[in-house]
Amino acid sequence: MTIVMIRGKSMEVGSTDVLIEDLGGGGLRFLSDLKLPVNDQLVLQFETEVFSQQLKMFGHVVRSGNWNETIYEYAVKFTMDDSAHAGINRVVNLLAIRMRKRSSLPSGLFWEGEKYQFFAKVNTTEPQLV
């Protein structure tokens, strides 16, 4: 995840690993150890890979809460054009079909461990994604 814009001003900052828990055509839900505001003026960019296809999604936080003492849960609404939404919808639908038919995950960046382990790995080394 990267912060790309605040109040209409483009930003050039680093990125951080977050754990996307749910991905849909209109948005996503993720966990992070960063405290972020609920604000439609803060545009975030998410990059991941599903079916060996790079996905780049933009949105803003619409809801936040504590997952535990140091990890926060966020809901993001996408702020992309219709063609980008259509592309995400295609991938989400294919993923849903694949997950119903098989127990194995498709190629891409998926975390199969405990959520606590993801953040322990992020804080020490690169996460071990499958």
C-alpha cells in the first residue's frame, strides 16, 4: 500500500505491506499496523497479484477500527474509473469461482499463515507469501 494523494496533492512516499482480507468490485478490507484516518481526501494505492496478473487499485478509507492493540482494520472504497472497476470485478469473480471449485489457491500473492505471523514477518523480514 502507498499513499498517493492527500487533499488533491500528489505524494511521493514509500510503501508498506498490508494484509488484504477481502477484495470486491467496489473496495477492499485490509489490516495494517499503521494508523490511518477515515478521509476521502487521502488516496491509497494497493498493488497485488492474482492469477499471475498485477492488480493496481486506488481508493480511500471509509471505515476503521482496532483489530487488536497494534493492528488496525480498514475498509476502502475504490475510486477508479469504470474500466478499472470492470477489470477488478473480472478477477474477483474468477477468484470466487476458483475458490468454490478447489481448495488450492491460484497463483498470486496470498498469505496462508496466521494474521499475527504476517505482521511479525513484516516487522522483521519480507513476508513469506505463496
